[in-house]
Amino acid sequence: MTSPEPSTIRSVALPSEHGGWSLTLEPVVLGLLVDPSWAGVFIGVATLLAFLTRTPLKIALVDRHRRRTLDRTRIAGRVAAVEGAVLVAVATLAAVLAEDVSFLWPLLIAAPLVAIELWYDIRSRSRRLIPELAGTVGVASVAAAIVLAAGSPDRLAAGLWCVAAARAIAAVAFVRVQLRRSKAQPHNLWLSDGFQLLAVAAVGIGWQLDAISTAGVIAVAALALVHAVLVRRPVPAVPTLGAQQVVLGLAVVLTAGLGAIAP
């Protein structure tokens, strides 16, 4: 029996959504910045493993949905099984180290959103707007889970989830429009603008409820303004577009995180 080619393993094991790395890690960094703990670290590791596991799991489920079994199907199944086992072990360790099991609530609430994304994944429709929004808002719950695992109050956790989700939906809508513009495809600038307004409105409500700091609101509002300007300028190369989002995401996370812990 021949060993699978390294290129085949890479194709089924590594996510192709480059922007997904940033949107997955931002809630982790936000939560650990506000209230770090070992439980939070392991929740972050589990989040990264879940992101990695999604790729082989999606391939295996798509092929099964289409009733076909290829070499990549078997490889993807094995990779998903190994990564899934490690994920369960890391998540269990996080639960053991957590100050309070209440950290599970954000993850349970977000589970239907992740399920929606997986449903679209199985049908090879993961590039549509609904699964992208559902998945990113679901992943944003990790910020809340991390601070709850360290013993932080519920209101702070809800506020961080709101900030991370607002950043995610603003980015998803903006990038979708930019990619369509770069390919000279039909697009609507108001799709991006509308979600920028929604992101600002969400954090504004959180601020009114004393769950989000003023710095967090300013960070998301500044992000929305930058997106509104950039979406009307020439579209940069895709790598540059991705780099812009990494910098903007980090700026939001640092500003909102430092604002949340400021006296």
C-alpha cells in the first residue's frame, strides 16, 4: 500500500479560506487579552483545531453526500478523526481547568450557527453569504467562552462576543464585495455598507447596556468607516486585501480588548 502524497494530505488538511485564519484567531486573542487563563488558552487551541478539522470533515461529508469514495475521501476521514480526537482531549482539559462551567453556554448558543455553516458545507455552498455570516458569528462566541472560563462576568462576555461578531460580519460583507469587484462581477456597495451599519448598531446597543466599552464602539465604528471608504476605491490584489483585514482585525481586537480592561 502506497503512502499518500504530501500534496494530497495538504489539500485535505489545510483550509483554503485564508481569511478564516484571522477571523478564527481574533476572538481567541480578544478573550485572552481581556482575561487570560490556562483554560482560555486551551479553548483557543481547541478553536484552532476545530477550524483545521472543518476542512477534512467537509471533504469527507461532501463526498459521502455525493455517494462517492475517492482516495482523498479516505485520507480526509483519517485526518478528521485524528484532529477530532485531539480536539476532544484539548476541550476536556479546558473544561477541567475552567473556573466555571458557564463558559459552555456561549458555545451551546453558537452551535446552531455552526450547524448551519456545516449544512451548507456538505452541499458545497459554503461560499454563500448566510453560512459565512453564521460561521463567523458562531466562532466569535469563543471570546465570551474564554473570559467566562476565567471567571469574568456574563455582561463582559456578551460584550466581547458582540464586538467579535460585529468585526466579523463587517469584514465578511466587505471582502465579498471587494472580491466581486476584483473579478468585474455584479456587486452592490450597499451590501457592504448595510453590514457596516449593522455592526455599528450592534456595538452601540452593547454600549448602551454597559457591556461594551467606549473604545470598543470607536474601534468598530472606525472599522466601518474604513470599509466604507475602501469599498469605493480601486480594489487591491487579493494578498493585499487579506493583509489589510489582518491589520484591521488586530486593531479592533487590541482597541476593544484594552478598553474592556481599562480602569
